[in-house]
Amino acid sequence: MSSQRTGLVLDFGGVLTTPLLPVVLAFEQREGLPQGACINALYQDDEGVRITSDLERGAVSQTEWNEFAGKKLGVSPDNLMGRIFGGLRPEPLLINAAAAARRAGIKVGILSNSVGLAPWDLYDGYELEKLYDAVVISEHYQMRKPDPELFEITLKQMDMPADQCIFVDDTEAYVKAAEQLGFAGVHNKDPQQTVADLSNLLGVDLTAAP
């Protein structure tokens, strides 16, 4: 495997944003829920996993998910997704690194599992279509990561093979899925370390100022 690659595919939530877990825990605290209530109800409970997967594929709307999750958690469904994740903020280290990569001639794409686009839009204000070479949001394709076809769609939009690309995600299972297709995988746990890893893989100093 060549040590230097010329394409970069980034997850959105938890990569170009601050981490997801702290904002979920803060939501639970605000709502008077026990710690871990959201994870248990929506990502470990079979029914919760199913409807969240359906949301990511666009099979159910965010409003429908809000109604389900509100009942499951015993809280108001009103803009529930926005109340849970509205505390996310841009992650400047990785946003700046992506911009530095593009300045160096690296193609940079986004591959994100959707949380629905209305009434709350996770991507609002990030100018994805302007700042990246490809933007693939799962609900537009009726599939979700780790579906291999969704990775292939992203590669096709970037006009690049997997073995020339790096994939970054905060979910390790999705990184492993990408690696099986030929991507170099980076599991984002610490933005500073991720930027260092990407700089090495791309052969470009992604910490350099514009």
C-alpha cells in the first residue's frame, strides 16, 4: 500500500463537529433523564436501533423519529433531534485540515449518515456543497453506512478509487467497513491525532495556515 493517498472522505457528526456523546449527556441532564438513557433507548434497544436505521436511510422522517424517541424517553417530541444534538459545534482542527488538504490538491468528500434534514438540519451553516468535492448524505440514497454501495457512490462522485482514499469516522465499525473496500482508515478519537495521521498518509502538513 502506498503511504501517500490523494483522496480524503470524512464523516460529518463527530468529525467535522465536536463529539456527540457530551451533548447527548448534557441533554439527558437537562431533561432529568438517567445517564445513558438515550443510548439505551435508541442505539441498544432493538426497536430503537431499527427506527434510527430507518431514519438514516430516509425511510422515516425526523418528525416521526422525534415522536418515537419522545415516547421512548418520556420527553416532549418537539424538535427532539435538535434538542439532543443542537449543542454540537464545528471542530476547527478537522475543518481547517480539510481545507488545507484541498489547497494541496487533495479531493475531499463527505459521507454522513443522516439524522433527517427537517425540522432540524445538522448540516446547516457548514457550506458543505461549497467547501467539499462530494457530499453524500445517506437518506438521499436510501441506504446507510456501513453499506458498501454508499462508499462506492462517494468514490464515484469523487472520481477516485478506494485505494487512493482515506476514510475518517468516529464510529470504528464504519472505518473497518471502509478498510475492507480498500480505503486507509482513521478512527477519529482525538482531532489532533487524526490531523497528524492524515498529514502522514497524505504527505501534506494539514496544520499549515493558509
